[in-house]
Amino acid sequence: MTGPLVQAPSIAAISCAALAWWLAAGEASAQDAGAEALFADGEKLFADGKLAEACAAFEGSNRIEPRAGTLINLGTCRERNHQLASAWSAFKDALTRAKDPRKKQLAEAGIQAIEPRLSFLTIAVPDDSRIDGLVVTRNGNAVDPALWNRAVPVDGGSYVIGGLAPGHEPWSTSVAVAHEGAKLSVEVPRVKELVTRSISPTSPGAPPPGPGPLDAAPPAIPRPSSLTGKRQLALGLGGLGVVAAATAVVLGGQFQDLESDAFGLCPDPAVPCADSDRANQLIDRSQHRAVLANGAYGVAGAAALGAVILWVVGGPDGEESRVTIAPRLGDRRTGIDVAWSF
């Protein structure tokens, strides 16, 4: 990779721009062709002032072949694009990956320059709000419960915070976070339970019906609620499936990050390297995350199937439905067929 990034006049940016040429020249010879092409595109787009496209190119290059130099350029681009939390994260990743003292110095300089300017968003979930199956989201993505009630660095912009639980009304609110120095908190209230109402012909306080003509129409019988106990259980299983799927996604991401770090330490498993013990530890941890992620996906799938079946068979009396479950055996495919009719 060749050519430095031209950065805005800040301490971290000037340091990164001054040494970016050395970083690029030191890694160009061994760089993957696809990663090299994306890195070159990022340099050109950055020089043309197209920051969002440049950052996307650097991120794609790092995704193909993670390198400390690429991460430092990505951090520089994110900082210039006013995405301070993303820039800080890129510099932190670069610091853990860098071996050369000069690269470490660059990453540390970026971290120190950005940390005092970070904005933080806390999603507060009081104990009273933590009902069974609660899923808290930020811009539609599930927030790991470990991050509840913690100040998390975020990029400036608008965020939609939501809460969802089986059998309860969804809740959401919006918050605008400044690009620098904001410290905001959003509290998730206890979501309201769904209430079903029906009109009774003998409501309290209403006069009793008097005699009518022989041809008078009979009083209407209120239709039973479609949200039966089984269907509420189906909603609970659905919420469990959502939580399990979100957990699987988080574990899958951790697996990929650990595996990427391991191959960053020892790119070629057939060639001995000084960090082989550390790389093997990272591989073992990544495999453990993969097993947990697969288990979570299995729980999510089972919960989804159970929720569908309970919803279909759990309709109110008078709602005809029939579910047929039959095993399917064959030379090439084995499974279970589920069919229902109304």
C-alpha cells in the first residue's frame, strides 16, 4: 500500500498522516490483491474528500486481510468523518495487532487524542423493567444485556432505543447524540402488558334486559379472544428465539474476531511463528464460541418451531385448525413435516 492520508489539523490526524507512508510501504509487498485494491481505492477516495466511501473501502480491505496499518488508516478516516467511537475502536484494534514500535506509537497517539472527545450513551434498564423475554434494541439491533446500564462509546447521530417482550406492547424512543463530548442516558420503562377487552351484556351498572318481541334477535355472544394461554406461550417462545438468535450472532462475531486475531499472529499454520502459543489459545477460544453460537442457533430454531405450532393449535374454541406432524425418512433427506389447515 502506498501514499499517506491527508487529515484535518488534529493531533491524532497529523501523527497518522505523517507516518501513513511508512505503514503503507511496509505492508504492500505481502498484501492480498483484493485488500490492496480496496486500500488503494480508499486512499484515492480520501484524497477526493469522499470520506464515507473511503472508510468503507478501508474497512473492506481490513476485513479481507486485517493489518495494523490498515486499521490505523481506517481510524484516521473515521475520525475525519466525525465517527469518533468507530475511530477509537479502530485504533484500539490496531494497537493490539501492531508489532512494530512505530505502529504502536501511531495507534496510541490516535487513542489518546480521541478518548477525551468521545460521546457516551447509557441504556438504563432498571430491575423493575426486566421482565421475562425482554429484548432491548438500538436502531433495530439487539443490545447484549451485558451492555445494559453501561456508558458505551457511540458515534454521533440519531438512535432509536426500543423494548420488546412477549405479550407486551412494544416501546421505543429516539435520542440525538452529539458528535463529541456527549454523555446521555435513556431509561427503558416497564413495557405495558397487552390487555384484551370484551363487552358483556350484563356489565356492572347496566339494567337487566327486559322481555322483547318473539322475533327479536338473540343477544350477540362475544367472540373469545384469539390471544389464548397457548398463544401467549407461543409469544414467549418467540421472544426466547429472538434472544437466542441475537446471542448466536454475538457469539458468531466473537468467533470470527478471535479466529482473525489468531491468523493475524500466525498467517500460515504450516510455518512456525513466535506467537504460536497465543494463536493456538485464540483458536481454542474461537472454537468454543463457535460451539456456543451453534447451540444458540439450535435453541432459536427450536423455539421458533415451537412458537409456530403453539400459535396454530392454541386458537380459541370455535376456531377450527388442525396440525399434522409426520416424520420424513429417505435415502438423502430426513426430517419432520409440519402442516396445518384451518
